[in-house]
Amino acid sequence: MTARAHAAPASAPERAAMPASRAHSAFAPAALLRPALKTLAYLGAALAAAGLSFDFGLRAGGTVVAVVAAVNGAVFTTILLDAVSDAWRRRRAAG
């Protein structure tokens, strides 16, 4: 790999010829916002599932069952959300 591969492009045509992934800075607002939004989506889904599961567990068998159900609901929801996110990313990359 040459030193030029790591240097900033010198001219506008070189920037236009670059792939989109290298054309943007790592400190671009979208690059910083995307992981934060993903984390908020995971956290929101986990909290919603934990709340609903806790309520179900409380009605079904008491406090201990409610806590176990809440943890189970939060973990299962994040697993499902991760699978959906991966499938969406693969489909978007293919098309």
C-alpha cells in the first residue's frame, strides 16, 4: 500500500472518484449520530419489552417471576432487533 492511499485526496476529481465510504470523515455528524440512534433504539425496545414482561410475570407468579421475565424479555428483544438490523443491512448492501 502506498503512502498516497492514506493521504487526503489532492483534487476534486480524486474525491469524486473515491468510494462513498472513504469520502466521508469519521467525524461527520451522520457517522456520530448513527451509533447513538442504534443504541437508543435497542435501549427503548429493551425497556418496553422489560416493562411488558415484568407486568406479565407479576400477574403470573409474583415478583421473582416478574424480574426473570423482564430480563428475559429485554434480552430476547435485543436479539430479535439485532437479527432484523443485520438482515436489513445485508439487504441494503446487496441492492
